[in-house]
Amino acid sequence: MIPDSVSCGYSVITVDCRDLEPPEPLVLVLEAIEKLEPYEVVKMLHRHSPKMLFPKLEERKMQTHLKEFEDGSIELWIWKEDK
């Protein structure tokens, strides 16, 4: 589910990192956000919260919404702020 802060009509690019080992999740997500077009959002799936990723997203002025599940897995939505 796209968080309320992301408008309807966005195309979702899913990056499933649940079976990947570091640094692959970080690299794949950074590559995906560099290619983001208007009206696109990245949805990252991972086994746990990617703590090393958040500062890099902040440096790039990306917006995020993190959903954590009982098993520790996460769904992280990433998009560019509308100007």
C-alpha cells in the first residue's frame, strides 16, 4: 500500500532485497532512486531496517515512509519531494 503522503498515480518500482547480503541492498536502492522519474516511487522490501541507507537518502533529499512488521522485516517507500 502506498502511504498517504505519496499521491495516487505513481508507478511503483519494487526492489526486493530480502535475500540479498550487504552491500547489495544499499547499491540496488541507490541505483533505483538515481533513475527515478516524476511520478515514480521505490518500494524496498528487506529483512530488517536498512540503517546505513537512511543518511544517504537524506543527503539526496528523498522522502521516505517505513513500515515495520512483527517479524522484523520492512517495507520502505522512497520518493522525490514534489517541488
